[in-house]
Amino acid sequence: MTTEPARALPQLAVPCPMCGAAPGDLCTSHGGTRPRRTDTHQARRTAWANSQKGATR
């Protein structure tokens, strides 16, 4: 069992506009002090979804 399930999320392919995490890096808490190991920011999910829309055209 992995201690960082967020690593399997497809939205890690794009940077996070909320916390500035680079592609492949975990998002950080709002204070920037700890990684978000189970999920990503909603803004990152949205950015990833928007990138997928552009890729299918």
C-alpha cells in the first residue's frame, strides 16, 4: 500500500496553479509546509481537465 495515493492521479501531469507544484510533484498544503498525499487542489484538477480537452481536438 502506497503512502502517497495522489501519485497515481492523472492531474499530476500538469503544474498546479494554486500552490505552484511542478508536473509530477505533489501539491502542498495551503501553508506550503506539507505535501498533500491523498489528493490535489481543485484548480489542478481543472487545469488537467482543460488540458485534456485541448488534446482531443
